[in-house]
Amino acid sequence: MYDTSIRDAKGIGNNHYVNTSGRNDFKLSKVTYDKDNIYFYVETVEPITPYSDSFWMNLFIRVKGDKAHNKSWEGFQYILSRGNVDKDYTRLERSKGGWDWEVVFDFVEYKVEGSKMELAIPLYALGLDYSTGIDIEFKWFDNMQKEGDPLEFYLNGDCAPNERFSYSFTAG
């Protein structure tokens, strides 16, 4: 929180460094589930920018255990909102290996009000089953500038948790 400040600094020699990619400053994140869906909630310091912004409010998900899809990008098998985001729905994609994605579910419902966002992903879209429990890791990231570069977690936009860390959720 409070780590999306604009950077504008003189460097060595004639270099000057500017980074204005900080946009949605993450403040709080929660997750829960029921027999049909897994629900994510995220809150930002200021109102969330419009869904039409590029690289907007991505959610990376790693499914752990024997239900895990064996291909991933940096350990995450799924990404939400990489493309096809509209007012009420966004898209869930699964890695085909590295930064190569295929659509898994095209209609993930979400809602934004001010600085709060909530969404529901069907468990089956992630290969999860309510009866056998849930074991995932997840990470929010907003405003990636260079697709597929994990150094983006350090350089641009904002992520929660910071850098290469991720949240863990186990239930059931």
C-alpha cells in the first residue's frame, strides 16, 4: 500500500528515469468459496481505474496439489483479465507453457464500486472441486508494461503481495 508513487529522477550522466505506471494501489485482498465458485475481493487506496485501461487488474492463480495444470508461467497456471474485459465480465486463461495462454472461461463475472472489486470464478474452470478442498496461491498485478517479463513485479504498476511473493489459500 502507498507504493505506486511516480518516479522522476536524474540518473548518472545524462540519464533521467521516469516511471508513471503506478495506477491501482492495492490495499486489501480476500478470498472465499462455496460449492460452485471461488470469490476474490480486492480493495485499492483510490477508486479503481476504468476496465478499458491496458493490463488492467490481472489476477494470477496457481492451483497446487494433484489438481494442478502442469504448464505455467512463473508457476502460475491461470491469469484473469489479460484480455476481453468488458463492463461486467472478464476472461480466465490458462498457460500453455510460458507466456502463451488459452481461454478457459470467457465470462467471469466481476463488479467494481469505487475502490472495491469482487469477482466469482467457477471452481470447475480452475479444475477445482468443492468436495476435495482448495489449495491455491494468487497474486494481483495492475499495469504490466512488458508482457511475460517477471521483473515487471518489481518495476511497473503495482502488485499484491509485492515482488515475487504470492498469497496462499487452503480450505477443506
